[in-house]
Amino acid sequence: MRKAKIERKTLETKVSLEINLDGTGCADIATGVGFLDHMLTLVAKHGFFDLQVKAEGDLQVDSHHTVEDCGIALGQALKQALGDKCGIHRYGTCLLPMDEALAQVALDFSGRPFLIWRAEIPKVKLGNMEAEMVEEFFRALAMESGLTLHVHLLEGNNTHHMVEAIFKAFARALADGVANDPRVKGVMSSKGSL
């Protein structure tokens, strides 16, 4: 089973995360950051992952540490659950509309972490989460999972829709990238390793 459990504890946060890449989309999320809970639930649902996240953080400061550490934990869990990456598609992409918003996400489980972020999101608060934390979440996730990740927001006016389109597109691209394929012998690389 492609599962992982991560426990991360710092002086600022405590995060417990479990993922099953071969799930059905069940989510049990409680981070103290309502908008992040909503987005992680969408990742589980639209990626067909079972995802449990419990977090406690210094929200009296702001959402930064909690959101970033949830990204770190999810990245570590993806890396752990994929192991040697044998048999997976490796690449995933999705162009996803959310009303007036349109997001494109492309990713590669290359082992070479990189984030290209082309998403101009207004600097507003979404509940108790600062919108600029979306980029920090994905940067932390990419670095910890070894993921090459490109995020492009092509259209959008409503900040909630813009961010939701990005998370849903990520979920669908991720589902493609981690999908098992019996045609893939070993890893999807001419080098023989990732």
C-alpha cells in the first residue's frame, strides 16, 4: 500500500498527516486554518487520496507557520508513500476552470525540486489565512517531495476561485503523476533512476 504517516513538531507547530495514495477521496482535516482545511479536502477529493491532517500552530501570530508546515508534511508524505517511484506515470498536468478562474498545473516527480509560480493572487485574507501563503505552501511541498512543479493562473477575478482552481488542478495533476501503470517497468526514466 502506498501510504505514509508524518509527525512534525517544532516550537511553532505540531502537524500529524497521513495519506493513502490509493484511496477514495476521504478527508479528515483540522489545521485551525479554515481555508486551508477546505483546500486540503479538495486535494483529497479531486485526487482520490485519503488524507488526514491535524495541526496546531501559533495562529495568534498568523497562519504562516501552520500553512507552511502542512506543506512540508504533505511533501514528506508524498515522497515516503511513493518510495522508489517504480511503476508511476511520473508526470501530471491539468488545466482546470473554476467559474471565471482558470489554473494550469504541471508536475514531475523528478527528484529535482523546483517551483515556477506564475499566479498573481491579491494580498487578501481568506478567513484567517493570508492569500500569499498559497505560494509558500506549494514551495514547501515541492521542496520536500522532490517535485518539479509549475503553477500558472491564467484567468481569475475572485480570490477564492483563483486559489481553489490552483488546488483542484494540483490534485488532478498529482493523481496523474502518482498513478500506477503496468506498462511502466521500473521508473519512468531513460536513466533507470529518479
